[in-house]
Amino acid sequence: MKRMFNVWLNILLTLIMAVSLFAPLVSAQDLTIELTDDTRQAIEEDLSDKGILKVGMEANYAPYNWSQATDKDGAVAISNSPGEFANGYDVQIAKQLAEALGLELQIVKLEWDGLPPALQSGKIDAIIAGMSPTPERKKQIDFSDSYYKASMVIVVQKDGPYAKAQSIRDFKDAKMTAQLNTFHVDLLDQLEGADIQVPMDTFPTMTSALISNKIDGFLSDIAGAMGIVAANPNLTYLQFDEANSFELGGDIVTDVSVGLRKDSTLNEPINQALASLDQDYQNDLMEQMVNLNEKGEDTSFFGQVAYIWSEYGSQFIRGAINTLWIALLSTIIGTLIGLLVAIYRTIPISRKNNPIGYIFYKILDFLIVAYIEIFRGTPMMVQAMLIFYGLKLFFNLDLSSMVAAVLIVSINTGAYLSEVMRGGITSVDEGQAEAAKAIGMNHFQTMSNVVLPQALRATLPALGNEFVINIKDTSVLNVIAVTELFFTTKSVAGSTYLTFQTFLITSIIYFVLTFATTRILRLIEFKLSGSKHYSVHTSSTTVESLEKGDY
């Protein structure tokens, strides 16, 4: 009898879970507001594109926002990542706000650190990404009223030494951390006697550090903690009563708000719409987003790897294709840039015979040297931020992330290869150039017909190596939201909180790309190297296979 009861109980619990997972979304609240014609016109003038509300978010911070392969459960297409969709609490709020304002919603996927500069430069109109209005952020951008009130918790290992902590004062000697550039970092000092670690960039990174015992715990709001624990059953979160929890107030707020440009005309109407958003609805919607992001009960490592590939395989493939495309096109363009620079810098010009031409030559040569030194001496990640956001902010030149990626990698590659190509040119025996000039060839004819074929052949290994490097270096372009392989990886890891499993897939893909590329380049190099045995023709005899001694 007892056994039968347990069977029916398990069936009932399974049905309840199924209903909770597949139930329709919580009915959206009516946030409709009355807008005057003047207000509508002011809003239109404040938007990047008329009639469109561009909202920036990471799409890798479940349950606030995550990415998925389909539009199920009310997901919205990500504008700068074709074939990818965003869902989560932030997405549902963004949909309701756009509807209240009478605007079309467009989701733009960006790195966390790239959200404020994207907003300031006009690439997006609002940040709805689980962001809190800290004093530092308020100096850069404005914030709306709250659209979610979160409470602070501490995520620890379920069977770890701090799992039974009753207060924030129970973490003496514990290695604790929080997410970089959040108010959570300011709360770490309230953990008496704790060993405070360097803040980490993302929640998936902190989750991995906790699972691998690099840290003993990290701070999170309760919604984020629920998503993390749901994906990692060996973790839990600790929520303390007011007397034993963090002291909030003053500059520290746990509210989540919409980020807007300074003096944006969107602020007032958004606040009017958010005034209708009650706390019960917020809690119900967040709970449903946590349930939607559940990943099942298969806790085996390779079972989770298989799940990730089945759900996000198309995104990995798309990211790999983008990575290859950027690396290949940028290497070709960079080689041409390096070649032109190298040819120019080897032009023989006499100060005595052509003083004016010599002056212009030196001016341009100075600019070329400056270009080489600047782009070889600064990280590509910094260049990407300055070019992508700077061109929009200062010159109103709005490049797409893919165009910006090719531009950045190309000019960076050109700076490196210019010296490689110059070395290849100077390695060709000077006697050949002199002989070419003796038969009437000018400098460019000598270069194109005599020197460059030999120089390119000599530098082919270096060019191939640069291509392989570019395949891996495209990973730094995630700061400008290029949907290459690494950016896709971070997105999947943030959506699932299965970091090790996700990066295993990525490492395999990178290895396949670089290994296959290396083998193809070696084959090309072999084909271009020519035969090791030559025939030398003279006016009266043919001497064949000199290496065999047949002469």
C-alpha cells in the first residue's frame, strides 16, 4: 500500500512540474499610458531609429535574460545575432514597455561592460539588463524607477563548510567574491573576517570558481541565485533575516531599473508605465522565468554536454562560421595592407635628387610608422571599444559589429604583417633587383615580377600563422558584441550556468578549426614550394637532376 502511494505521489509531482513548465506566461499587466503629441514627437527624436525602441542586454544572465534557439515562450529575436532569441524577465518587461510607448521592440545583445557606452553613443536607447542604479552609474546615465525589487543572498556549495551559516558574520576566512562593476562588490566588506577575492566578470565565472573550490561563495540577488542553483544541484543559496543580512540603504540599492541616456525624454513615460507594475506580478513573472530556464534532472557531465549541443548547436556553428569568416577576410585585407606598407617603405628615394618628393615620402613614412606602433602596441580589445563606440559617439558613424570586427582585425593584422612583408622583401638578394633595373624595370615592376613572388613564398608560413592567430584573437571582439564563437560561448554559459560543459564544446570547435586550417596551409605551402629537382637549360646542353650528379 505504501509503495503504491509513493508511485502515485511521484506521478502527481511530475504532472505538477510539467504544468508549471508548460503553462502560459503570466498575464501581462496593462501598462498603457496616455502620451501627448508633443511627448510622442520628443520620444521619436530621442530614439536611434524612429519607431524602434532598441534595448540592450547581455542575454546571458538567467533568469533576467538569456538566449535560446527559438522564439518559444514569448522570446524576442536578437537584432545583431540572426537566428538567436532572447527571453527572461527583462525581455518580458521590455515588451510591455515598448507596447505602452507604442514602439517596436528591438533587442541588442551586448557585453555587460559595453552597455553604458552603447547607450551613451546612441547604439541603443535603453538598458534593461538587471542593472541597479549605483552612484557610479548615475554619473554616466539616468535611471527609471524600479521594475524589480531584489534581495541579496550568498551562493555556496550545498555540502560545503558554509552551507549552514546563519548570518553574514559566519564567513570568517571564507574566500568570497562578487560580480565586477556591481554594487555587490561594496557589500563584501560587511562579511566580517572573510578573505575577499578579486571581483569576477560574470556569474558563470563565479559559479565555475565555486564548483572547483577556488572560492567558498559569492554574492547574488535571489533571482540570479535561483537560476544558478536550478542548473547546479550541488549548490545552494543562503538568505538571512534582516538582522543577520547585509545593511542596505544610502548609496546601496537592490532595485533593478531601466538605464537611459542623460535627460532622456523616455524617462517620464517609462516611469508612468512602471507605476502600474505591482510587486505580486513582479514575483510571479520572475518565478515563471526561473521555471522556464530549468534544465532538467540529467546531472551527468556528458549528459549536460549533449543537452547544450542539442539546444544551442546551431548557435555554436553560426559562431564558428563567423569566426572563420572574420579571420579569413581580415587576414587577406591585412596582408594587402602590410604588402602596400612594405613596398612603400622599400621605395628608393634620394634626398639630393628629389628633395620635395623626399619630404613627402618622410611625412607619409612617419604616419605609417605611427600606425604600426600604435596598433602593435595597444590591445585589440581596447582598439575595438574605441573604434566601435568612438566612431558613433564622435562622428555619428554607426558601424555594424561585423563590419567593425573586420576593420579592427584587418588594420591590426596589417600593422603586424607590414614588418613581416618588409623582412621578406629585404631577404631577396639585392642582385636580382639590380639585374631587373638593368633591363629597364622600374621599382614597381621589379617588385611585382621579381621580388614579391619570392617574398610571398618566403613569408607564407608567417601568413598562415597569422591566420591561425586571428581565428583565436577574434574572441576579444566579444566586447563589441560580435557573434563569434567565444561570444556565443559566454552567452550559452550565462543562459545555462553550465560553464565547464559549454567551454568543453568550444575548445573542441577551436581545436578543429585551427588544426584543419594548419593542415590546409601546410598543403598549400608544399604545393607552392615546387620540385626539389630542377633542369638547367643552356644554349647547347641540358643538365638534368643536378642533385643526382647527371652532368
